[in-house]
Amino acid sequence: MKKVLLALLATGLLAGGAFAQAPQKRVALSLSAALLFDSEESGGAQWGMDFRAGFRLGRRLQLSPEIMYAGFAGHSFLFPGVMLNYMGREIFAGAGLVFPLQVSGYGGSESSVAAKFVLGYAKGPIILTGFFMGSITTDEYTSLFEHNRIGLTAGFRF
């Protein structure tokens, strides 16, 4: 009788473990296609790719280092940066800093730090994000947020 009860207990523990909810992932990676519109470019949109890693900081906060590549009409840019996001159930919002780097093309290079604000939707493996990036450096010729970009990303989380 002891062996039967021990076998039932072991089976119950194994079955309970199989149906238990898995702990929430602490790191989420995402790869997305990006579409950017530049305030100074009148020729259209910039297409690109965005790669992010999301590190949970408690239940609702996430630290997300990212790098975005965008190219348009002879220009190529990299946008490395870091975001702090507030994570709701399926909606998230955040802010951070990016450093636009022109890697190819004609004209001057852009090297000012930019603020980035995001609003997004993430459910299952799908992630959709809208964002605003604006230069936060000023000089005698430019004002705050004079050169900005808005955009959308759509992709998958791993």
C-alpha cells in the first residue's frame, strides 16, 4: 500500500509540474522591420531593421538596449541606444536615448544624441512599435527637437 501511495504522489507531482505555468522569461530578444520618416528628407521613407534585447527589471519595467539600421537614398544610419519601458499586459511605453551614426552617404555626419519615445503592442511572438526620435542637442542654428524622425517597427520576439 505504501508503494501505491508513493507512486500516486510521484505521478501527481510530475503531472502538476507539467501543467504548471512556466516562469516569465527574464530576457526577450526581438527582430523587426522598420519604417522611418525623416523631418529633413522630402523623398520618402527609410527602411531598416531593428534588433532589441529586453531585460526585465521587476514586474513592470524593462531595460532594452537596441540597435537599428536604416538606409535611404544613399544614406545609411545606425541607431544604437537604450530604452526604459513600462510593460503593461500587452501595451508598453518607454523613453530612452539613441546615438544616430551616419555610416555611408554624402553630406555631413550626424552625431548628436537623440531622445526616443515609444508606444507599442506585444502579444505572443508579435511586437509592433511606434516611435519618435528627436535631437536633444542645440546650438545657435538649431532648436530643441528640430531634426526628428518618426517610425514604425513590426517583428517577432524570441
